[in-house]
Amino acid sequence: MPAVDSRNSERPDVGLTTVLLAVFAAMTWTAVGYPGAARTFPLLVGGMGVALCLAQLVRGLRAAPHRSRPATPLRPHLVMLGWLLGAIVLVSALGVLAGSLLFLFGFLRVRERESIAWAAASAFAVALLLHVVLERGLGLVLYEGMLR
């Protein structure tokens, strides 16, 4: 697969980090309009995502360019962006718990090639953790999705 030559080929993480920053910023901006407790979780996740992306951008831009390193292929970045968009669609359609469970199962089974048993156990453990910590522990009302 040929490498992609772009303006940021010396700092390949800057382009993807900028895309993720835009996604988290849009998520945070949208969540501001949600009523009361419904905005807590997306504001928390979106705000943390924005902060981490900004830190990564600063780190990436301050780093000395690696001119000897070949340009990074675009395909792996697009694949991961596809997985991210898939997670957003699943959570939007099915809600936080069901969307997270299905996304994690699919990611572990397809992308990471884990066994069905391990992918299912991991997905259920994360869904249970989200339920116990966020709904029971913090008393948050998690988004239930557009299809419910």
C-alpha cells in the first residue's frame, strides 16, 4: 500500500487528532443543549476527549519533525475512524449500554480477532461496569438511544 504524502507527513498524528478533536467538540457542543442530567455523561466524555486531543495536539506540534521517517499510510487511520463512527452510530441508535456492548463485542471479535467467549465476556463486563458506576453509583441517567 502506498504511503500518503501530506502536509503533516512529518507529524502524522496531528491530522487524526484534529479530526477527533472536531468530533469531541461537536459532541460537547451538542450536549450543552440537552436537558439536566441527560447532558452529564456526554459533557464528561466530550470534555475529556477535547482535553486529551488538545494535549496530544500540543505534544505533536511541539515535537521535532521526523524527516527521515516515511509518510504514514492513510488506511489504518481511516479504519480506526470508521470504528469510531460505528461506535457513535451504535450509541446514538441503541443507547450507551447497548451500543457500547455491541461495539466492544464487534471491535474485539472483528478487529482484534478475539474469541467469541472473550469478546462477549469483555463487552458484558464493560456494560456492567458502566451500569454500576454511572447509573447506580453516580445516579446518572444514561442516554437510551433513538430506537427506544
